[in-house]
Amino acid sequence: MGVLQWTERIEVYREAYRGVVDGLEEKGFVEGKNLRIEYVNVEQDWERARATVEEWVVRGVELIITLGTGSTLAAMRATSTVPIVYTIVGDPMATGLTAPNVTGTSMKIPVYDQLKMALAFVPGVKTLGVLHCAEMPQAVVTAKEALKVAPYLGLEAEEMVLDRSDLASLEEILVKKIPLIDLLYIPTDPVMHDPEVFRRIYRVAMAYEVPVVGVSKDVVERGALLAYHPDFYEIGRQAAHQAALVLSGVPMENIPSEGPIVRLLSFNLSTARRLSLPVDRNLLQRVDNIYY
């Protein structure tokens, strides 16, 4: 079995992989006993991902588990016959992760729900900034969803689109955009969620006292105000249980795709205080992870 990891630089991808390994063991598939796992981290390299899968196909791999939309798309382009089980992907339908040999567990939580949660903690927001990388399919899809639902929440939306080549002048770009918004939303985007890139975004946002909302707890640990997100370990476990069905001989058409069962709310109290935001004790009772 091959496991194609999109990146190890972001903690939630590592969490999802731990969930995959534990979930397989729960179903009786233990590496070194009755299962061989070949794990490859491609670190956001499309060509390496495609080449890895092509090599696996030649060698007769029975199953491929993909972590990340990029890994999944690369695997799909390399094979239409080997079963693929994905996890930690955005909207599977919108990003084209549908094929007879593909199933899995997404991290999809409606953006409307994420933004509505954010507005409960940040009063008076009128203009929403949506920052994403144009080269990441899941980021483009999630950003479009944010732009679409914003008016239903009484918000004007400002799309902030960057390419990887723009990262060299990131601060220069952001200082022109962030003063025009009240809240910054970073969707499902491994480029913008990269630890170093996010730190640069966070510094500019805080300089203008603009709260940042992400889609995973790791950015909240680094200073984002909040994130309403799946439990990434658990979506790894869910995908592993689907993979176990494949390994047990269940036909792919009988293994439907799933969304996250567990949703979590992470909140950075220190950031809220730094921004002088009112903190409602009733709202805090809804928080699963609080960072100080």
C-alpha cells in the first residue's frame, strides 16, 4: 500500500497520517505484520507526486491513500484502476475528486458555518478579506464559496489572490489590502497555512488590528483568532476504515465518500485580548481548544 503525503510542514497533515495508521490497526491491518506501507512525502511537488504514483502502479501496489487535494489529483492523473482513498481534502465534488476508483473522507465544513461562527466572536464586521493561492485547487474552490456566502451574512467580500511567486513581496501586497477589511479569512490552502507564510500574514494583520480566521487549529496556535474545523486525526481514522474495506475486498462502489464526523472550535484568547475583542463566557463554553 502506498501513502502519498502532500506536506509534512503543516501539523494537521501529520495528524491525519497518525489517524490513518491507527485506524488501519483498529481494523486489523498492522504494518510489519500483514501490511506493508510505503510512505512518501512529496512536499507540495506535483511532478514528484505523479512520478511516485506511476512507479507504484508499475510495481503493482494494491491501494493508495492520499493526504491532500494535490496528492489525490496527482494520483488520479496517474491511475484510473488502482483504488485511491483520500483524506484532508476540501470539497471533493468541486475539486474533481470523483472517479470509480476514488473515495475517502474530506475535511469539508461549509464556509457559511465557519464564517457565522467567526462573526459570533467578532462584532461589527462589514468587509471580509479572502486570501488564497491561485495554484491550490482546494483554496480556489473554498475561496469562491466564501465570496458566494458572504452577502448572506451581511458582508462585503474582498478577494485577495496570490501566486507562489508573490510570496517574495507578500508584506508589500498585504499592507495595501488588509487596511481595507475587518476580518481576514484564509481557506483550505497549504501555501497560506505554511508556518512561515502564515507568520508573515499574521504580523501584517495584527499591525492593522484585523483578526485572522483559519481552517485548522495549527494556525490558531500561531495567532489566528479562531478556526472551526474537523478533527484531522479523526478524518485520518475515517479514511483508514474505508481503506480497510478496500483491503478486505469490498468493491469501491460500495464505499461512499464521507465528510468529517467530528467538528472542533479552536480559539486564541491571547489574540482576542490583544485585539480588545469582547469575550463572551457563553461563547467560550462552545470552544474545544483554547490557546493563551
